[in-house]
Amino acid sequence: MKLFTSPLAFLTIAALSSTTTAKSGPTSVAYVEVNDNSITNVGDYTLADGSNAFDIAIIFAANINYNGSSAVLYNNPNVQAVLNDAANQIRPLQAKGIKVLLSILGNHQGAGISNFATQAAAADFASQVSAALNEYGLDGVDLDDEYADYGTNGTPQPNSQSIGWLISALRKDLGSKLVTFYNYGPASTYLSSASTSIGSQLSYSWNANYDSFEVPDIPGLSKSQLSPAAIDIPTTPQSDAVSFAQETVSDGYGAYMTYDLGSGDDSSYISAITQALYGQAATYTP
């Protein structure tokens, strides 16, 4: 999603630099279910050298609704509350150098990232996303092809061009902001056979099958832009999370994705991961 500029321009750890100490190693990602937990908890974990344990925080999740004729960006009350309180929930993370993204996925109404029928329809939705990111000062968007229920309300079925149209429109609108992809659903299938000119506009992609190490197949993305590790913090055994972190480092992959970071102290679990990724323990300071 980079208007055909080098994808590495959007992906280096330097691009995630902060006022805190910079660390060396994979970009660490934390999805937070803001219906139940606080996004601010992502910033409560630090490494021994003072750097952030997590580099990217993802607000999970906004929705793609359907108004009878087109896709509409929708924030449930909990998501909207986070955005409205950006000064207290988003800016402190960004001040530490943590990028804050908005996850977007379907809402059982038939609209999703895989069934825009025209390039103009994809561009219209991209403009809604861009406006929201600019309004709330967010650092990017995460695309997720879940829960669309394609065909509901007379909506079209997925097609092979939709996700590419959307990615290209987002990259045009968002410039250097991050555009990431949760590697799931029809969009995953279409991207695996798409031109590198589409995939190269993405910033990162991560495996969506929790408690597994599977490399996303997206032409145009390098190893530095991929997270084969998919960690569901409440359910993935710590031993698996550590093993996948070790494999991430040894195989030269550039990202490590975790989901459902809670609001309590998970420093024992997080430390086991950061020791494998960065050789440092993590401390939790609420």
C-alpha cells in the first residue's frame, strides 16, 4: 500500500522510533479488545533498557457496516469512547513511540474488504477510513476479513479485485501511515495470487491462526514485514509463545503478533516472549 515506493520505508524499527530507548529486533504487535480492556495497557510494559515491549497497539475493532447501498465505517460505543478520549488513551502511547492502529472488520451485514464491486466503492470507503485516522490522530489501519457474512442483505460475493482496490486507495490517501493485514478470509486467498504491486503497498501482515507459526503468502512483502507467529495471550501456552518468538528471530522475520492483551499484569508471560525476542525481561508498571 505504498504508492509504489519502497515498502521498507514504512517498516523499519527506526520508523517506530520514540522518545524512549530504541531496541533491536522484531516489531511487536498487541491487539486489544477495547470492549473489555484498556488500550493504554500496551504502554505499561517496558524492557530492562527502558524501551517499549510493544511497538504497535491495535484498537480492536471498528466495523464495516452496510447502509443498503454502500459500506460505512462504524465504531461501537467502546471503540468510539477510546477515540474520543485520544488525549488520555492514544497520545500517551504515541508519546512513547508506540504506533496506534484501528482494526476494521465486518459486522455480519454483508459488507467487507473483499466485496467492493467497483474501484470507486473501495475508494469511497478508504476515504472514510482516512478521515477517521486523521480526525483522531491514528497511525494507521489494520484490515481484517472476518465477520462480513458476504451475501447478507443482498450484498455481492467476494471478488479478486476488491482488496487490491482498497489497499491502493488507502495507500494513496494515507501516505506513510501503516496499512496492515490480518491474513484471513477471502482477501487472504486473493492476495496470495495478486501482483506484487498490491502486496508491496502493505506495511505488514500477520498470521491469523492462533497458536501456530505460519508464514503469510503475500507477494511483495519481505520477511521483515511478516509475522508468522500468532499468539492469543489468554490461550496460547507460554512455551509455544516462546518457541515462536525464538523461531521469529532465528528465521529472520520482522514482526511478532499478539492478540487480546488484558488490563492486568501479564508480565511473566510477556517477559518470556521479550526474552526470546530481545534478550530482555519486561516490567509492568500501570
